[in-house]
Amino acid sequence: MEQLTPYLSAFSTVIGIIFFVGIVWWAWSPGRKQANQESAELPFDLPDEFSKDKS
């Protein structure tokens, strides 16, 4: 079992890197551009908490 441990560690590291790269690729893919733009504008769509108009 001691001889297998380094291989399992290396395998899990490679799988982790593959998942990380996959998530980054998905997040920056051209198909997500509209959703990313909408998410980036969300804080600016909220009403101001300290506005001078107390309507």
C-alpha cells in the first residue's frame, strides 16, 4: 500500500487541476458572456440605501 500512495496523490492532483481548468474554461466561455455581464451589473441595479429622497 505504501507504494501506491504517491500514485494516488499524483492522480488526485491531476484530477483536481483538470476540474479547475474545466471550471475556469466554462466560466470564461463565450456562451456565458451575457450571464456574466448581468451578474456584474447586479450591485448597480439595487436601490441606494442612503438616498436623499425618502419616498
